[in-house]
Amino acid sequence: MSDGRDKRAGTGVSGLDDVLRGGLPINRMYLVKGCPGVGKTTLSIQFLLEGVRQGETVLYITLSETEQEIRQVAASHGWSLDGMDMFELSVAEQTLRLREENTLYASEDVDLKELMGVLMARIDELKPARVVFDSLSEIRLLANNSTRYRRQLLALKQDLIGRDCTTLLLDDRSGNEDLQIESLAHGVIVLEQTAVQYGAERRRVRVGKLRGSAFRSGYHDYVVTTGGMKVFPRLIAAEHRTELGAEPISSGIPTLDGMLGGGIDRSTATLIIGPAGAGKSALATHFAMAAALRGEHSTLFLFEERMSTWVKRSEALGLPAERLVREGLVRVHQIDPAELAPDEFTHLVRLAVEEDHAKVVLIDSITGYFNAMPEARFLSLQMHELLSYLAERGVATLMTMAQTGMIGPQMTAPVDMSYLADAVVVMRYFEVGGHLEKAVSVLKKRSGPHENTIRSISFGSKGIQVGEALINLHGILSGIPRQLTQQEGLREPG
């Protein structure tokens, strides 16, 4: 008889086994708790179907729903329950009534001890490797009081010992929180669902405990869609440590590369900030396109712009966007911000790096990312982990951020991300001679020297043109510069 210390049972839920460091240690009893609608039934069916795929005998004991209702849930996901045994509470009650030769019992009058005896007899008959009890609420009701309820769960745990089965107990938390019940379980998985002011509800999972086993602590976002539950493990950048050099990569614009001391470096994050329409997205796109033209993969995440608009704008600048997308060198994800959770976005970025082998990642824009999840806390910390992870994988990351205001010295950003960036490029409008012009400058670059000039920049059918240093103007970043006089002198670009 195996004690199951080293072996683990896969849950069948994408991402959850990663959180559990390989799955649930076998032959133990686990509590899965959460309010109605969080996906407990979906998780448990996936757990049993994974057992079926492994050639195991599995048993679903439904105390609160009928077998038909369970099959309807499975059908909604396109699953077949062939190979999964089911046992209903009504069947157990009928067995008791035949045994007592009495058909006058109501459900609430059935003796709990005898009912559990019938259920254990079914387990002994099938000898399943996996069992689900759905749900504890019915046992709680039949027990009538908390003391008897706890004793029954303790008896259930003792009965399961030695039967070589891994058991999930589902609890909809309809009763009061009871830490003593949690103490009986070998592990506790908590599912939560939160309604936000706008957009889809956010779901997250947390492993409350897993005795004697390591697991990823904290909350992890998940979704329940057609096909089942998917968990997006929280990113921990420290798990992806590597030793990679900061090799510079070109933007494809020689003058801009010169301003950046040779270009932006791999394993760094570059922030491009400026007012709306200043050309931030176009400039960042140029880096991604230049990498793709060198044969490297680039991935863009668009929070504010439609892909068709992005393609037209890029083609208008002479960039072969449509061809590069068709060839798979550039992948574009148009993000629906109202439907996305932070960990889900992180998961998309990880797939781009680990499966598509992206060497340049563009997030356009950070403003859209933060506006998309206004109720999600600690987004700055999550972004820090994401940027650290990308740096460890040797990815050059580009981020754009819009500042409020078009012209003037009082331009502000909705959140300060400059401290997370290794390089900061500033774009500005400025007024001169009755026309609006655009300027670009490099504010900082941690990984090496950079030019400290302010240069003109223009966008047209010939692409992006970075001009000469604007050495004869003062106050460009304020938006309303003035011409320097001969007495004030002109500075050479440096």
C-alpha cells in the first residue's frame, strides 16, 4: 500500500498544477471552497477526467445536484463523462429505505451515519483512485449541529485512510467559516470571484495550505470558459534568473540609434512618453519592425489601438507590417481591457517569449494597461515582476505612456513608471513659426551613455526622420520655445 508521499495527482486544470508544484499529493483529502458560481464543480470534473485519462477509476458523489445537472455542466464544456462513475444522494437514500423497509423517511430524517456508510460501501465496491464529494453543505445540513458535523468529517477522513484514494471535498461556504474543518484537510484550495464596476468579473485562486509540500503562495487569476478552468500562475521573476549580456539592438533609424548610444539594449525596458499623437507608438513599432526585418520575432500588445489601424499606420510609414505579420515574425495581440485580469496578461506575455521566442515585446500602452484594471491593486509590483522576467529572458521591452496635456510645462502621467525603465525617451510638441513641430530626446539610459540633445522628429511616407539638434531654441520641452540670441550663444550638440 503506497503512502503517496512523492507521487502527485494532476488536477487536469491548466496552470493549477504549476501552482501546486506538480499536482496534489495522492491518497489525501483536500478541501475546495468558494461561493456558488466560482467553478468548484468544473474543477472537480476536470480533476476526475484527468484520472480517467490516466486509466484510473474515479467516482463523483453528488449530494447537492442530480447526475443530469452534472452531465449538463460537462456538456457545456464539450466533455464526455464516459469512464466516470457517479453516485447520487437520492440513490443512497433509496438504498437506506430498502434496508429499513420503510418508505416514509424524508431526506432530512435519514441518519447521517448510515448514509455515510452507504457512500463508503460504494467506494469499497469501486475502489476509485479519485473521489469527489459535492458538497459538504448537504452533510452539514444532515448533521444538524456543528459538533456532529466535525465528528462526521473526522470519521470520513479516518475511513478514507488506507483506501488509496485522493479526495476532493467541495464546500460552498454556506455555513460559518470553520477553521477546524480546514485543519482536517491535507490541503485547502480557495476560489474567489469579485465583481468589478465595469467589465467581466475577476476570479482568483489561492492555495491555503498543502501539508508537507511546496506551492506557489498568494493569489493567481483564473478564468472559466468553454473547455474548462484555466489558472494563470503569478509570475515570480526570481525563478528565471539567467546571465545575459546587454547587447544593443538597432531601431533602424541611425540618428535615433546615435541618440541612444547605439540603440536600446537587450534585457532592458525602454519607456517612451509624451502627449497623445506625438508618435510614441510609431517610434516603438519601428524597433519591433527592425528586429523582425533582421529575422527576430517581435510581439505587440495593443491596449488602445485596433490591429487594422495599426497596420495602416505602419504601412503609411513605409513599414511592411502586413507582410511581417503574415510571415509570423510579428505577432499582434489586440487586448480587450474589460475582459482581462493582470495574471492573464502576464501569461500572454510569457507565451510570446517562451513559445513564440519573441526578442522584442511592445506594450502599447502602459496607460491603457492601468486604465484597463483600475480596481486591481499592486499593478506596479506586477509590472516590475514582468519587466524583470523579460530582462532575465534577454528580451528588449518597449512601453509607451501617454501624458495628459498637449502643450505646456504641466504635463503629467497617470502613474510614474520611469523608475522601472532602464531608458526613457521623451517626445514633445512645440510651437514655432506658426506651426506645430515634434521633438525627441533621451532622458536617461542606465546601461550606457546617451546623447543629451533635443532633436526634431517627423513622420511621413518616407518613414521616421530624426533631424538635427535644435540648438537655437530654448524651452522646447515646455512646448513654447524661444529663439536664442547671439548674446546668449549657441551650444554645440553633445
